[in-house]
Amino acid sequence: MSAIPVADDVLGPDVAVLTVAEVAKTIGSSENKIRQMLRDGHLIAVRRNGELLIPADFVNAGGAIKGLPGTITVLSDAGFSRTEMLRWLYSEDETLPGLTPVNALRTNHGTEVKRRAQAMAF
């Protein structure tokens, strides 16, 4: 089994995080499925005190929020590390609906977020 990639913990103190077990319960899946989502790049986790934690903003009852896995893929293809992705997803951008890419994704503005991620690759 491959190791789960993790980002450095660059999350602000106001960002709510969930354990793998809590994410599994939220989306009605197994912890193994959540770990596989992390390995597949559908989610990003940080490690605090030895425990994997996932930003609560990244999931809803249906799984990863719409547009997040595609955005992670675009950023990965552009050479971003998991830490850089996390920083970018939570960076304020006054021109985006929701002010941050993750909030824009949560409010169904994924196309605009992916467009900006693609533009950063060049």
C-alpha cells in the first residue's frame, strides 16, 4: 500500500478540520475509502500530532465537494505541492465569489476556480 501524501499544516486556526473517521461518517463511507481518496488526490490532508486531518470545507454528504478533485489535479499537473495547493485554496482573492478558491468551489463556482488554476500553470 502506498503512503498517503500530506501537506504541511499551513491551515489557519479558524479552519475546521476532521479526522479520517469523521470524514468517513460525514460521507457515509469507510475510512479505507477516505485514505484512498487522499492517495488518489481527491482530498488533501495535513498531519497534526500524528493524526491525519482533512479540512471540513473539502467534504459534504456526497463526498469531496464538487470541483475539488479536478482542481487538485490541475494544480498537481502544474507542479504544485500539496502544501502549495492548500495555501492557494485558502488564499483570499477579492475577485472570486466567496473570496477564497475553496469557498468559491463550495458555492458552485468551480469553473472559475479551475480556470484560475489552469492560468497559474503558465
